[in-house]
Amino acid sequence: MAPKKPLCLPALLLPLLTLLLRLGAGTRSFVVDRENDRFLLDGAPFRYVSGSLHYFRVPRVLWADRLFKMRMSGLNTVQFYVPWNYHEPEPGVYNFNGSRDLFAFLNEASVANLLVILRPGPYICAEWDMGGLPAWLLQKPDIHLRTSDPDFLAAVDSWFKVLLPRLYPWLYHNGGNIISIQVENEYGSYRACDFGYMRHLAGLFRALLGDRILLFTTDGPEGLKCGSLQGLYTTVDFGPADNMTKIFALLRKYEPRGPLVNSEYYTGWLDYWGQNHSTRSISAVTTGLENMLRLGASVNMYMFHGGTNFGYWNGADEKGRFLPITTSYDYDAPISEAGDPTPKLFALRNVISEFQEIPLGPLPPPSPKMMLGPLTLHLDGDLLAFLDFLCPQGPIRSILPLSFEAVKQDRGFVLYRTYLTYTVSEPTQFWVPNNGVHDRAYVMVDGVFQGVLERNMKHQLFLMGTVGAKLDILLENMGRLSFGSNSSDFKGLLEPPILGQRVLTQWLMFPLKVDKLVKWWFPLQLMKRSHPQVPSGPTFYSTTFPILGEGGDTFLFLPGWTKGQVWINGFNLGRYWTKRGPQETLYVPRPLLFSRGALNKITLLELENVPPQPQIQFLDRPILNSTLHKTYIYSLSPDTQSASEPMELSGH
Ligand SMILES: CCCCNC(=S)N1C[C@H](O)[C@@H](O)[C@@H](O)[C@H]1CO
């Protein structure tokens, strides 16, 4: 069914291509039958039972496995987003290679005999960094995201003129497997409510995809007013605890005829660092699905397989305070983060089997799991010792500190450095006005770790230092707001820090290329300049280890470590935050590891405190729901916006 790899076709060839594809594709069609409130596929009644799987959260080598399991669960369709920032890392630079090869994923879906519901945004939410929008948009600080702002629309048009023509051959009526395409994402939940923007997008999609593809919108019930648009099929999203009858009745005000559609039926939910692990009960999820299928609705289950926020790709929400999403996107989904069928999957499969034929045959068993360790890591050196490797082009100078966007660093870390021009001989208040640490700051004086400042959570430290002392602040971007943000989520030191009564000026900014350094196989410990006896603050640790047998999927456990980043064989596994929880292990897919005795390398960048024994283990099961070690409660004191020290309440 899948067409050959599509060429890069200028839109002027569209009519010719359409003719050729129509001749080749015969009478393939996917349409809304408003007379009978249903979809028609090639003229026959059709209801999709779909599941969400995000290719950008699963290593490419595992795509076929996950899609096969979805098909064997009884699904006939897979739904996924296309994150703009995953494919256009810099303006005009495009990446559709490796785990970013969207077209290879489309082909894998076709091989698995799954139709596709595609959601290219431009905004996708999805607990993904900046909701999929590229951070480089913020290099125009006053840009108005998700509106008719000409600067925003120019970037959107440029991106979609690259992406959408490549998708054209993959449309169902052209011989591909894409049956429908979503415009924007829950736009009705965004404050702007800019119909001009939505009309612009609808016009662009029509111009580049033709007039046959079904275009639709998705909104929560409260968002239908601003999120729906004439000419786009209106769908809703809601979870098992919501009132389906009431919501579908509301939907009927926008779509009086045609099939009822829930585009995001939540099978679980997302996790935030520092909050309890989210779950949704099997009984609630299966009851809701059964009731919808009985109504004849088409349903997409969000998520059917969640996967992982590798690297720095997690997004964040703002609920009174900044809440970064965890590395695991297990989502308590029917297929676990490690790709294993769960009891929830079998229960849903039983429900689906009551309404439509499901493939015969068993689901594959859970993948083999591996335990290993404990392994002792050795100290490579503190991060400052590698500054010339981490920032080979040298620092950017400015009187006041510059944001990540201003120094063109999208994610990860920037080091801010200044030198004291006066002596503070007593512990002196050090803070950043207007909650200006975005998002975490690791503070060193002359290389000695002083402590952490955290957005919304920890606003002050007390420092001492002599004139000329080096003040280093490592700023960590914990992921950009992906939902509901009423302003752009700039990162870095957004205000000049204050020490005592003085504003600190004359800053050096070092954008750090940590991933490049870690990928360098040359042993870091041979490169470091300083040999700190007791490492303090951001520090690299590593070791190598063989896997003697075949190995298997495994879960990296970091007992006693605090917070940091992990790489295995140069692959950025994501963030760990053992001290904050609820996630205490990181999923390690078997394909990342070398077996049969070949050496694997693991590198940690620990940002705070190393355990007395710098050891790690690989477990055969995940820990995603550790009761929170501490509930951090900071009260903002009214005078200086500074917070008191944390009251650490034992979570046990
Ligand atoms: C806590 C608010 C989170 C907002 N996101 C919501 S409601 N969701 C709808 C959104 O469309 C989807 O991308 C996901 O982000 C999903 C939650 O997993």
C-alpha cells in the first residue's frame, strides 16, 4: 500500500501528481457520511479504533515492534504528532533521518496494516519541549506564538511548505495510509482565540494537501468555541472520568451530523517531577471505551504506547508553579514504556473484540529484561574542568546576563560567569529578582559548589567571597512550557543576580555542548585539568561495562544520586532526579547496548551531590512511583520574593 519514498516535489507539480496518483490509487477514499453519521472507507462504513504512539519517543529500531503490538491489540489506526522542533533544528535546516525519519515510520505503520491519523501542528502540546514549536522562534523575543503574527506565520509557512508536499503521496486517496490530518491542537484552550490564524492554517493545508483529505480539529469541551472552524471536522477529547453523554451532546452543536469522534481518550496520564505517579484504572478506561464504541464513535486512545522523553525533550506545565514532565512517558498506557503488553491492553483488546474483528494470534510476550551491577563509577572531573572542550568558541560577553535564546542555545546548559568586584566576608543573600532563574541554577564560587536556585521553588542562597573571586552559575533548561503558557518560556538568567545590595554585572555566557563532549570516546578523565579531591557541584562520572550474554531491556537505577543527565554509548538517555521522584529508574532499550562482552560506556553528569558510594545498578523492572522522598514546600517571604529554606517533609 505504501508509495515509494516520496520525492521533494514543488507544489506546481501537484495537479499532474494528483492525476497520476488518482489513476494509480483507483477509487480510494475516506470521507464523512453525514447521512448515516459515520465514516466511509472506499465507500464502506468504517469506524476507527486508534491509538497514539509518538515515533519521536521510541528508537527507530523498535517502531515495528510497537506498531505490530498495536495492530495485534485490535487497533486499525495509529495517531501521531509531527514535532516541528524535532525536524527543523535551525531555521531552514531539516532533519528527517534516523529516528526522525517520519516517512519510514509511515511505512512501518503501513507494513503493520495500520491507517494513520496525522497531527502536524504546528503546535502539538504532547508534554513535548515547547509543545513542538522550535525554540529559535524566541530569538524574536516579541513574537506572538500561535497567532496571525506575521513573523510566526512566516516560519510556519516555510516549515509546512517543506513538510506537507512530502506527505501528499501518503494521503490515503493517493495510495498512502493517512486518512485524516489535524489542524493545530486544542487551539480553543489557548488564550489568543485568533480565527485568522486558524483560517490561515486551514488554507495552507488545503493548498498543499488538496481538497480531498479530511482535515479536523480537536478540543476539550471547553475549547470548542475557539478551536473549531468551518470546513474542518470538529472532534473532542476527554478521559474515562468525564461525562461522555454531556460532551458528545456539546459536540453535536458543532457537528450535528457525522460520526462522533474522541481524538484523545486518555488511557493514563502524564507525570511531573516531584508529583505522584499518575494512573487510570483498567475498569474506568475499558468502561468508557465500551460505551463510546457502543455509540458508534471512532476513538483514538491517548497514549497506547507512551515511550520516553530522551535527551532534553520533555515539556512542562505551569500549575501555580513550573512543573517539568518526567523522562518516562509511560503514561500508564496499555503498552508499557519498555514495550510490554499490560493487563490494561488485554482488557481493551477484549472490549474491541466485541465490536470488530481483531487479528488472530497471541501478543508477543514481554521482552527479556536484564539485571546488572552494582557498578562503581569513577570521577572524570567537575564540569568546569572541561570548559574549553564544552565551549570551544569561547564565551559571549555582556554587561547583563543573556538568555539561552539570545546566545542561540535551545536546550541543555549555559554557564554564566562573573568576578566579584568587592569582598563579602559574611554570608550574604544572593538571589535573582522576578523569579528570573529559568529553570535551575547550580552556583559555584571559585569552583566550590554553594547550592541550587530553582524557578518558583528556591530563591536565595547565602554566599561569601573575596574581590576577584570567580562566581559560576550553571543554568539548566528543564524543558519549555508545552501547555497553557500565556507567555513565551525564555530560559537562562533572565535578570541580573543580586549579591547583598549590589546588582552583579559584566557577565560571560558559555553555551555548553555537553552532548558533543560525552560522545567523544576519548576518556574524559584524561582530558580534565583539575583533580578535585572532593568533587563539588556539576561533575562527570563514568565507567565501562561488558554484557556477557545476550542482554535485554533494563532500567538504570541511581540510588543516592541527586539529579543529572545520563548517556549510554553516547546516547542521551534523559534526565534523572532520584531525590525528587517519582521516577527513580531510566528505561534503557536493549538496542542501545553492546552485548557478548563488548564494552559499554555510561557517563553521568551529576549536578548536585554524589552518593558516598558512586554506584549504579541495572534493574529488571522500572520504579516510576516512588513515594516522594520529600515534599518541597517553600513559602515566598513577602519582602524579597525570597523563599525560606525548604521544609523537607518525609514522604515515607
Ligand atoms: C495538565 C494539562 C496538560 C495539557 N494536555 C492535555 S490536556 N492533553 C491534550 C493534548 O492535546 C495532548 O497533546 C496532551 O498534552 C494531553 C495530556 O497528555
